[in-house]
Amino acid sequence: MSDALLGIDIGTSSCKLAAFRPDGTVIISVSEKYPVYYPNEGWVEQNPEEWWQAVCKATKKIVSNKAMENTVIRGIGIDGQGWSMIPIDKEGNVVYNNPIWMDTRAIDICEEVKAEIGQEKIFEISGNSFEPTYSLPKLLWLKKNEPEIFNKIDKVLQANSYIVYKLTGKITQDISQGYGMHCFDMKKGAWSSEMCDLFGISLDLLPTIYNCDEVVGEVSDSASAETWLSSGIPVVAGGLDAACGALGVGVINHGETQEQGGQAEGMSICLNKYVADPRLIMGYHVVPNHWLLQGGTVGGGGVIDWVKNNFCFEEKTNAQYHGTDAYYEMDQLSNSLPAGSEGVIFLPYMKGERSPIWNPYAKGVYYGFEFTKTRAHMIRASQEGVAYSLRHNLEIAENAGANVEELWSMGGSANSEVFMQIKSDITGKTIRVPSSDTATTLGAALLAGVGVGLYQNYEEARSKTIKVQRIYEPIEENVTVYNKGFKKYLKLYESLEHLMVEEG
């Protein structure tokens, strides 16, 4: 019998599960989609029970696959999207849909709380600005607007801890997801009773905090019946998807930085000391005794998908004819243009914007179109705009005292050589690409591997599993063009910011 580790990723559009050999080789990978709901303006929800149903479908496919014959799953690690707010009652039932990371319904609550408690006090303890996309403002919104539902809450869970609960029956909170709750003391890694009192939130609503690689339970008999996983498999607490992704590309030491090109764009800088900036996102890494200074923009690979779905019918047709895919065909158009898209600039604020501008009313903008411009300009400018947003976050982080020398890339965008070269040119950083599509699930699996003793430590886990596939270096003449373009990118938002306010 051979050993395997199972990683479960609760993403925005689907759950992704992968079984890995101890050397990081993928045995089998499965994904299952679930819906996103938009019941009101600014509301973006998911039903956690639909996550669980999708996980059960995926695990059944995995364990019944021939590739898993004579294989024993030694441990399970789970990662999840950040800033969830999953309220469960004493029976473990979800009493309200989860407002996901894009949800901005708590805008007014945030302004009220900032005026009452003070942004400086909140930042001093939590290391984060008080913004509507975080978990705690959503909980306070529920308390104010749905008091009957709020009073039913026994505990508030995060995305990964909900799946941990469904698998094991254990109620947990991993340390890397603490950053969503502003009553979490970021320097101490513990709940702050002082902040709970100021926010009017009972400490009893918050689960016990665990290290991400800590075994918190085992697959229960009831979960085994639903998932076909063997009962008794150890399950670790897991962590934030971006943090597991950072681990999955090998970011485990001070100064190493992950670049994430998934639905959203982001960066995570590993630090062995506390460095926070109110324009960025501060949290714990899944690797013990380290923090992650993060920047997250709403517009990432989702922007490229939007362009593909709405404007690239010809590329879809060409992909079928050439036996390629639409993204490859889009890259060919993008690559036909010089750096800078001949003056076309894109602001990727397609659902408001997170760091570093924190404007829920920000809008996407294409600037510089004229009759000579084509769909190719739109495609390349979109890629460049996403890369500019990455550079914006990196520069804020470096000004705050975080040194970034090179980037370790993951996510679907890392499959695009054109996009990766643009990011390298715009940031001026070397970019290393390990396995791009399975980094997050691998990171979750590595947590389980360390937790059950399959690896002695994270250095061993990295050396055995992570192999760089491609390296991109900045092209000097492109860097010069993009330095000018970045200044115009920043100026464009500054000039339009007064228009990007609440309408009505």
C-alpha cells in the first residue's frame, strides 16, 4: 500500500480536491462547481451546505477511481476562501447564507463602527482596516439587521473550518483565518476580549484557535458514509486559501513572496516579524511563527474570463479549429502588441476594489481607445491592468518595510507565458512558476503531511514536492515602458476617484 495526502480547496466558484503522493505528484484531481447568489445590490452569497454536497461528490469520485487502488490516505488538509461568516446553531445547522469575500453589504456598519471605536484602535489590535468585505462587519450587519437569526448563532465558522466540522464534528478556528475577525489580536495570535467587548460580540461565538497543521479530529462514521472516505483519517485545521497557496509554491521563509493569479489577483509576503499597513491585509501564515502581508485585488483571472466570455467569440472558434483553447488564442493577440498596449490602460476594479485603495464603488475603466484600437488592445490592456494592480500592492508593502526580491506564481494565470512575462516586466521581479494549477490543494495537503508526521518539517515538505517549471526575467526595455504606464495608471484612478462613489 502506498501513502497519499488529500487536499480540499473551497474556492469561490468550485471546490477542488486532489490526492498527492508524498513527492507531490498528483494521483487524481477533481472539481465540483456550486452557485454564487446575488440577492441584492452589493450582496454576494454562497450556501455552505452546497460546498459540502460538492465535496462529497468529489471525494466519491476520488476514492472510487482506479488510480487510488492500493493507496491509503494518511491525512486531509482543507483550505478555504477568506472573510467568510458562517453562523451555525447548537445542532450545527447553517442559519444564514455565507456572505463571501466580494460582499459589501456592511458598508454603513463599517462607517458607524469606525466613528464609534476609531479606525486606529481597530488597526492597532487587528492589523487590518475595518472594511465591509471582512468577516466581522458582516457579523455585525447580521446582528443589526437580522437579530432573530443572530440570536440563534452558537459559533461562527470559516470556509475550511466548516468542512472540518462536517468531516469530524469538531468546531475549530485556524490561526491563518483569524485576520477576518477584527477581535483577533494579530500580534498575539489570540482572540481579544477587549475588542469583543467594544464590538459587542460575545467571545463564546468564536471557536478555539488551532495551528493550521494541528490534527483536530478524524473522519467520522457519518461523514464516511457521505463521502466514502475511510473513517478515522486524521484531519488538520487547515487554513486560508492564499496562505495554503503560498505554501504550495514553496513560500515558507522570510521575504519569499507568492503571486496569485486566480479569479482575483494577489500577493502574499512571508514575514518572520510583524509588519502591517492599513492599505494592505495582515494575517498569519499557515507555516507556524510567520505572518503574511497580503494585497488582494478583485480583478484577476476573472477579468480575463469576462473579456473571453463577452468579446472573444472568434478566439473560441479559432481554438476549436486549431485544437488549442481560447486563452491561448487570446495570448496570441496580446503578444502581437508592444508593451503598453499602444496607450490603452485598464483599471481592473470590476467589483469595487480591495487593497490598496479599498473603494467598494470603484469601477473598471478602459482608457485610450480610438478607431485604430482592436480587441487585441483590450486583451493586452486587461492583462497589464491586473499586473499594475499587483505592482501597486507590492510597492505599498515595500514602503511598509517588506522586502520582495522575486515572486513564486500560482493560479490559472500562471499557465500563460504572455501574462507571466507582462507581470515580470511590470513588477520588475523575477517570477518562478512551480505547478500552477494544484498549488493551493498541495499546500493544504502539505499541512496534513506535516501534521501526521509524513514530513519532519516544512523545509523537507518543500524539497520533496515543489519543483520550478519556468522562470521569467524582466525585459529591460519593457520595464522602461511600464514604469511610465504605471504612473499613468495611478493618475487615472486619482483623477476618477471623485466619480467612483455611491450612486443614488
